[in-house]
Amino acid sequence: MVILKEEKILDGRAILIINEFNESLVEKEINKILEDCVRPSWVEVAKAINRHLNWEYDNSQYKTLDEASSLF
């Protein structure tokens, strides 16, 4: 069964949907996501990444920057 008729990727939040594995296409999509997440601060970067990926900081809420920084 073919879901995608074209050679492209669907971003399913933390899942990339493709017909056939194509390393350059996947790398291009990941770079697009990372470029979209460039922000001036770590907190803003984390929030931007949360829109695209499931990761350890997904939906983390901190009251202060010191509280968030204590994780490192």
C-alpha cells in the first residue's frame, strides 16, 4: 500500500512518514525542523522543539530560569 504518491515526508510530530527510506530527504526534513527552532534562549528553543518532537523536555513547565537550569 502506498500512502504518499510523491517522494516527500509527512511530519507526524515525532514520526516522519515516508514511502521509502531516503537518507538525504530525512536529513533535509530534520534540518528544516531544527532551523525552525532557532531562538535566542534555551527556554524558547525547548518550546519550539516541543512542537515537533517527543523528548525529555516535552511539556516541561518551569517557574524560573534557575529551576530549568538546575537540570544541567
